[in-house]
Amino acid sequence: MKLEGKRIVVTGGSRGMGAATVRSYVKAGATVASLDVLDDQGKEVVDEANNVGPGTATYYHCDLENRSEIQTVLQQIAKDFGGVDVLAHVAAVQKSAPAVEISDEDYSFLMDINVKGTIVINQEAYKVMSEQGQGAIINYGSISGLRKEAGASLYSASKGAVMSWTRSVAAEWGPDGVRVNAVLPAIDTPMYREARSRLSSEQLIAMDQQIKQEIPLGGVYGDPDEDLGPVMVFLASDDSKFITGQLLPVDGGQATVR
């Protein structure tokens, strides 16, 4: 019950790391709002979490490309819950393309959701939290934003922007009692498996060999519930109240952040 009494918003709550975060928060006793556009899946995750408890979850439809929808949903959650203590902003999209072939559509798809969506929902959460004098925001970065990634330069740029934003607003919003950190996960998710499905057998072999070399703890991507969930609980709890502006890899040792 480490999060008992905490009012938490989770984006991307319909699958993968977002769904695991919803489950972890409900198990820790929180009151959770799960946001996504995959309504049927989102409601199913919420129902399953509520059947376990002891916390509760409610599903809200929210398109992170739509500023007015984000604003409306955050205001509604703050009204329904009586405030917002934590934002776990998990939702993101990924698309690979050679740098010279990146189109306006590619740019809008990745940047509108990964960067603008992060900025807007952080802004709206901060407005609520600053009035309360406390709050925690957990964004999602990536090792992709730290290293060279041929063929995924735009995704890499979007995650680099999220991490720079996180550090900067942590400094700006800290005096108002709002902490902002980012996790950099290497977790087995539907998005990861979809990316693998597009690879040839030779590419899969090469990827698995690379991952085995890069990740000292087991040589594979982590489990969203067992490996990521407890970290998300920690960052949402008062145990992390003196941590802000940090990029925390949850990746079995794949990345080293200084």
C-alpha cells in the first residue's frame, strides 16, 4: 500500500509498459486514471486491475495529439479525483525510416505525440500539481535518445527532446514542489515485438546477439510488471521525494547515464 491515497494519471495505459504501470499502481493502493485511444483494451486493463485491487482504476479516452482534449481530460480527472499527485507519461510511438526519406507525415506522427504530447500533458499536470504545492511527473526517455541509431534518427531525436525537456522543467518546477524524472526502459512490449516482426531471420539473429552483449543482466529485455513496475511505484512514492531531473535507465545495464 505504498501509494495509498495517491491520485495518479497514466498515459498509454492500454498495453505494454502503460498497462503494467496501471496494474502496479493499483496493487500499491493508488487511485489511477488510465489514458489511451485504444478504448476496449484500456477498459479491459482497468477491469483486470480493479479485480485485483486494493486500489482502483478508471479509464479515460485521450488523444495525445489533441491539446484541447488533453486539457479537458486532465481537468476532468482533477475534478473527479480531487487533484492529481502523479503523472506517469508512458505513451509514445515509434517509426523507423532512413534520415533522407523522413516525410512531413513521419515528422508530425513522431513529434506531435512523443514531443508535443509530452510537453502539453506535463504542462497540464503541472498546473494542477503546483496549485497543490506538490506532485511528481515521470516521463519516458530511451537509450535511443542517447546513442546513434541509423535508420531511427527521428525517433532518437524525439526521445532526446523528451529527456532534455525533463531535465529543464525539473529545474523550473522544483521550487513549486513538482518533481520531474524520466525512465529509460529496455522492456519487452507489444511495440518491441511488432518491431521484431518486421525483421528478417538474419536481422533477428543479429539483434538478439547485440542485446545479449549490451544487457549484462540476463541478456534480454525486461518484464514490464516484474522489472519496470516496482521502479514506477518508487518514483511515484514519497520514497523518491528528493529525486528530480534524473534519467533512470531500467534496462539491465544497457545504458550508462552521467
